[in-house]
Amino acid sequence: QVQVVEAGGGLVQAGGSLRLSCAAAGTSVSSNAMGWYRQAPGKQRELVARIISGGSTNYADSVKGRFTISRDNAKNTVYLQMKNLKPEDTAVYSCHALVIGPVGVRNYWGQGTQVTVSA
């Protein structure tokens, strides 16, 4: 059974930093595409950052230069380091794992963690 569990959200002032973590079980973060998505009230969920098995990363334009996605294979955990946070970064952030297995492609989501940035 694949599970991904986020941690690290909270309340921070504009300009501050937070680090989110996504611990995976039942699959390896180094073997799959792992991503962070966010959804703000009244808005659609959007991709924030992704890291694929080869290590390549991509980011939403709105977070480039401020957010960094990384992984620790030994801890089987993916991180999202967020710096220079802005009020518009306020959202529920969710970890996503795209797992390719014998039964095909499966999507796994965490429960989400709230990030609130005050002005």
C-alpha cells in the first residue's frame, strides 16, 4: 500500500520561509515522479514543483527562484523548501506520487498541509 504523508505547514509572515516534507511508504521517491501541488480557496489545484526519477525538476513560474524541491533517498522523503513567501502562496499543499507499477499508472495523494502567509 502506497502512502504519502505531508508535514511542515503553518503560519508565516510574508518574506519568511517554510519547509514541507513528504514521507513515502510502499514506494521509492527515487523511482517515481514526486510533486507538490497547491490549492487556494476558490482556485483550481496547480502544480508547484515536481522531481522525476532522474532528478530533473520543474517549477511553476510563480515560484521559480523561491521554492526548491529535493529528495532524500535514504529517508524516502521529498521536501519543498519555500523562501520569500508571499500572501498569494497561501494554500493547502499536497504531495503527489505518480507510481508506475505492474497494474499501470497510479496516483497517490497526501492529506494536504495548510500554508498561510500573512501580509
